[in-house]
Amino acid sequence: MHEYYDSPLCARYADEEMKRIFSDDRKFSTWRRLWLLLAESEQALGIPIFDAQLDELRDHLDDIDYEAAARYEQKVRHDVMAHVLTFGDACPAARPIIHLGATSCFVGDNTDILNMRDAMLLIRKLLLNAIAALADFAEANKDLPTLAWTHFQAAQPTTVGKRACLWINDLLFDLRRLDFELSELRPLGCRGATGTAASFLALFDGDAEKVELLEKRIADGLGFDRCQSVSGQTYSRKTDFAVLQVLSGIAQSASKFAGDLRLLCHLKELDEPFEPGQIGSSAMAYKRNPMRAERMASLSRYLISQLQNPAFTAASQWLERTLDDSANRRLAIPEAFLAADAVLNLCINVARGLRVYPAVCEKHLREELPFLATENILMYCVKKGGDRQTLHERIRLHAMEAAAQVKEYGRENDLLERILADEAFALTRAELEALLDPTAFTGMAGRQCERFLREEVRPLLETNRELLNVSAEVEV
């Protein structure tokens, strides 16, 4: 047990890789790498910075004295300057040129962009694995008939695989949005106090071309083709909203998936994974609560709500800079990614272990097929010479009486027996059974599933096959 509060996202839900991306070690060592990149770029463009100073910076990128940094921050009340001074203590020869011409946002904002890029790439990998797991499930069950539901009332049948394609389609939408936002992501660069790069223009004695070359070197060094086109002291906080909007979309898709699973578990048509020693309820020993799906829904709700933070932050920035974004972003961005990581790991874990119960699916179909089959019965009997209007009225009366027996007395649905006994239909039992084949009611479901997987899903997974087969262990 910990003496102080520890975020459940770190202690319980998120995986190690995502936690490392937003760790203090990653953050502050990235700051030092940015200061090194800035100094290297300034030297290349003629600023008198010596190789020995750069070597000294390189030797101390990761040995961060956090206690010294905390002491400095207590004194100067500025986290970036505390780390400038701590880095300077470790690199006395390079101390004069650390952070040369830069503002705090040079390290802060550029680090945030780098972290979000790496976190989005991890989310992308998890998304692909969730899609792959559901694709395998859909493939295996593409032709298995099951009752479909609208308004959670029985509707025309579909197949288990086709329903899974609906979940996949939502995740494909999220993947496309993620890829777009990744392609749009740009670092801040080196813009100075108000985004004009005035400090760097002064550093290069008014040579604007060198300032632009400096920014190009910064972009290249960070692995981007260019920096933000314009900015104030910070990059536009709408970037954060756009990125977290992708995560919110993933949470929406996962929550829909989880909600459907919970309903299907209640119907006993499907089960999520269940460990041999797992306890479903502390009171009711027989229960198998869908706790993974419930956790997925719970964390997704939290993640969806997090989108309000960057929206309000983007809307409330003043002119070229205001600091009311800082504390909020320090919470909202990492927590959103940690939650998305946890949600997708649950999604993968559940999708890989889904179990279908075909006999229960068939039972529910059989319970509703008497009503669903009436149109087919009507058409068949008309072709045999029956009067359409007379038969329609006979079916209506039989259906109302059968429904009353089910609802008022809890009896079995005997609509088909009533129709079979009605001489107006002149049906044999063999004819009736042929009309009740569940596959005759699923329409294009199996074909749609097969085509969707073949044309949209499998090519995508093949293109990204090196990202598949991640581990997705979930502690329950």
C-alpha cells in the first residue's frame, strides 16, 4: 500500500509503456535533449558554442538530480528554470549556453508534442490489435445467425460476425481520425516570448534566414518536416483538443462495444473471458458479471468527459500567452492517454477471449421466428393459391392471440402451431420447417461481413502486420 494517493490509471489500469511516455524521466530528459538540439543547431549556424560544451551536455542527458531541481524550484518558483540551473550544475562549461534565446515553452510545448506523437503511435498499435481481434471473431462467426435488436426489441435476424463488423467499423473510423491528426501534428519550434522569434533574430544579428534555418534544424532534429506555421508563445491549444477528440472517439466506440457485450451477456448468447478462480460477486457465488466490459465502459466514460478540458483551455487563452492552461494540461493530457491505453487493452483482451453460445442464439431466434416468419409464410401460401387479404387477416388474429398467451400467461409462443392448424393456409409441417430456416432471414449479413473483412479490414492489417500480436493482459 502507498502512503499517499496514487492515480488508479497508473496503479491499476494503464500499461507500462504508456506510463513511461508520460514519466518524469521521459519529460526532463527530453528537455535536456531539446537544449542539446538547440545548442547544436545554434553552433551550426555560427553561434560561438564549443564542441566541449556540447559533449558535456551529451554526457548528462539522463542523470537528473531531482532533489537539486526541487530545491531550485522552491527558491525560484519556476520549474523550467529549476531544471536549467540543475543541468548547468552538471555541465558547468556549458552552463552559459543552455536555453540560449529560448523561453520555457521551447522545452515544455515541444516535449508535449513529442510525447503526444509517441502516445498516439502506441494508441494506433493498440487500435490495430483491437481491430484484428474483432476481425478474427467476425470471420469465425460470419454466418452464425442471431437475433438482431432495435430499441432492444427483437428485430430481423443478423449474424454474430456482421454485428462484430459494426464494432470494427467504429474503430476504423477512429483509426482514420488518428492518422489524420498524426499527419497534422507539428512541434512549436523556437518562437520566443510572443511567437515572433525576436530573441533569435537578435542572437543572429538580424539574419532572418538563419532564424528560419534554426527552426528547420529543430524540426528535422525532432523528426518532423516543419514546425507550426504561426504561434504565440505556445502552439495553439486547439491541437490538444484535436488529439484528445480522437481519444474520446475511441472511448465512444469502446463504450458501444462494452454496452453491447453487457446486453449479450445478460441474454447468455456471449461471455467475455472469465478466469478459473475469478469471483463474479462477493454475495452471489453463481454470478459471472461482465466486469471487463463494465470496466471498459467506466473508463470510457471518464475519457469522454476529459474532452471538456482541452476545449475550455483552447477557448480561454488570452492573446499571445496565459498560464491558466498549464496545470490543467499537466493533468488532462497524460490522464486521457493513460485512460485510452487502459480502454484499448481491455478491448483487445475481451475480443480475443469472446465465447459465443450458438444454441442460445438459436433458442432466441426460435422464440421470435414465428412473428418474423409471417411474411414469408404469407407469400408462400399466396403462391400456392391462397387469398392474400384473407390470409393476412388470419395471421393478424393468430399473432395477437399468441402474443397474449406469451405476455399474460407466460406460455410458449404457439403462433406457428395455430397457423399449421388453420386450414386456410393448407401448410404441412415439412413446408413450415423449411420456411423457418434462420439463414433465410439474415439477408446479406454474411456476405457483407465477408466483403467488409476482405476489402477494408484484412488489407489494413496486412499493411500493419508488424504492429500486431501485442500482449493485452488484464488484471481482474
